[in-house]
Amino acid sequence: MGWWPFGRKNNGRTPVNDPLLKDNRILISELRDACELNFDNPEEARRQIRRMQVEWNDAAREGVLSDTNRSGLDARAFRLLTCEDSEWMIWLDNLDFWKPGWRPEADDED
């Protein structure tokens, strides 16, 4: 008797907080949340971004994160890590920057 109308079906799925199932939108959202929580303390946000980069590289090495998604995350992290504190809020307020599929402009590359 396994029928219960009020329970959640598992369907063999694991919760979204499982790093194996995080998609690019969730990873971008986590990056944005870390930055916005520390909008007034860019150095703390940069510390968290560096920690996230290690996690992304580990996930890419294990084949969990595609190279395309990792490169998009790394491009965002690069902008946030190398910008001046005066530019910090400009990047945080740029809605296109946080959209999946964002690519740096050609003149933005160093």
C-alpha cells in the first residue's frame, strides 16, 4: 500500500541543491546572489567568486558542467574579479550580464 495522496513523488529525482543537477541558470543565480549580498563589500564577494570558480572547475573536470557553461561563468567571474570597485555596481545592475547566453563584447576581451 504505497498510495498516499499528500506525499511528494520522488520519480527518481534528487533535489536541485544536488551539484550534479544544477544547470547554468542556477549557477548564474548563485553567482549573482553572492555578489548582491555583498554589494557593499566587493572584496568579500570576490573571495566567494574565487571559491565558486574552484567548484566550477571541479565540476567541469568531472564532466558535470559543460565547457560552454563553465566558460560563460568564468567570463562573468573575470569581469567581476578584475573590475574596479567603482565599476562593481555597474556590472551588478546590468541585467543582460546575468542572462544565460551572455557573451563578452569583442572589445571587452583582454
